[in-house]
Amino acid sequence: MMKQVTIRLIATFFGVFATMVLVFTANGERQGLGVSMSENVTSTREILSPEARDALFLQAKVEYDSGYYTQAASSFESLYHGGWSGLEVCYNAGTAHLKAGNLGRAVLYLDRAKNFSPADRELQLNSDFAAQLTIDEIEVLPRPLVVSGYLAIVQMMSWSGWLKWAGICAWLAGVFYFLRSTRNLTGRLSRLMHGFSIGLAIASFVMGSVGIQQYAEDVEHYPAVILEDTVYAKNEPSDAATDLFILHEGTVVDAGRTIGSWTKIQLADGKVGWVSSHSLEAI
């Protein structure tokens, strides 16, 4: 009797854990959790109707083809903030800003476009050209081979993907454990089911840990672009604080915690400072 109760409790635990993980992931994806701040910008804007979007897109194309790049960039940005945030809009906004001489916003929108098609050759060429125009030369800190390999594996999926698989593995672990314990299996099949349940439980724990780590990093850190000509990074979130280093338009930084009107940033070379939140925008 006690054995059956234990079996049911363990199987129920796996089932409840899997359900909680999958529900959390689904809610997080719907609400935009773990996504950089740029994705939440559009939610506060008025969403354009399909007819208005088509008309504005045609207007933007005419402006671009006519050489009115500043107006075209503004129109493409209106489309982006109006709910049309796909590859075509981001790419055209980026190239229009690049031709208009707005380096910061060109880098911003070209990098946003790469989120939709990172392997696009023409996009990469324009993005590389914009990056070459930036003033700041930041040397990336070298990473140990083990760390690079780990990051390559972790970045194969988003936090929601890792948590989904963690939930599926936990559910399957509960199923295998329940079947093995209630069907009076013996011999090789029993050992096989036992091995599957343990292996899936371990896989669920590992995937869940990776997903939670990614989720925390996505919430607390996000890539952003400096949009002002010159920005002084401070050692504290205050105008009276000491200047640590200078950044220029178009430089990509890792943005994090915000206090008042100040955002903490980190560069690829490890430098850390505080800049005005109005001087940068999330990719």
C-alpha cells in the first residue's frame, strides 16, 4: 500500500512539474517575458490596420525610391511601431537610415532585421558596412574553448524552447516510472524503463536549469545601440559621477539594470558604466 502511494506521489510530482513548466512557458511567450525591451515598445503603440500598413509601406517605398531617405526611414519606423516588425520593414528602415546618415538607427534596425534572417548575405553586408562606420573600436574579450562550446549549445534554443523540452522530459519520466512500477515488469524491460525514467529526469533538470538561466539573462540583459553622437559612461547613475569612458553613435552595448533615467551597460571588452537611458535603444 505504501509503495503504491509513493509511486503515485512521484508520478504526480513529475506530472505537476511538467504542467507548471509548460504553462509558464506558454504564458511567458504570450506576454513577451524574457524578450528584450524593444519587443515591448510596440505593445504601447497603436496597431495599424492592414489597409493603413499597406498604404504606409507603399508611401515609404516611394519616398525611398525618390531619394527622400529621412522621410522613408520615418515611415518604415512607423510601420515597425505600428505592429509590422518583420524582416522587410526592419531592413528597409535600416538602409534608409544608413543613406540618410543616421548611423545609430541604421545599426539598430539592421541588427533587428538579423533577428529574422541572420544568414541573409545582403543584410550582413549592409550591417558590416554600418559597423565599419562606427568610431568606437572595442576588442572582444577572448573566451575559453569550453565556455564558447557551452554558449554555442545553449544558444541553439531560446529559454522557452529549453523549458518546453524540460517539461516534456519530466512528463515522460513520470510516465516511464509509473509504468515500470505498476506493471510489475521484470528483467531487461524493467531496467530499461528505470533507466529511461532516470535519464529523462536528469535531462529535464539540466534543460530546466539552462532555460531558467537564459530567461534570467534575457530579462536582466539585452543588446542595445547608442543613438547619440557622444555619450559619457559614468561610474554611478548620476550626472555628478565620474566619467569612465566615451561612447559614440552606433556602438552596440549589453544593457542591464535601470535606475531612474540611467541604464547600466557593459562593453564586449568588459568595461562597465552607467549611461542615460535616453541615449540608447534596445535591439
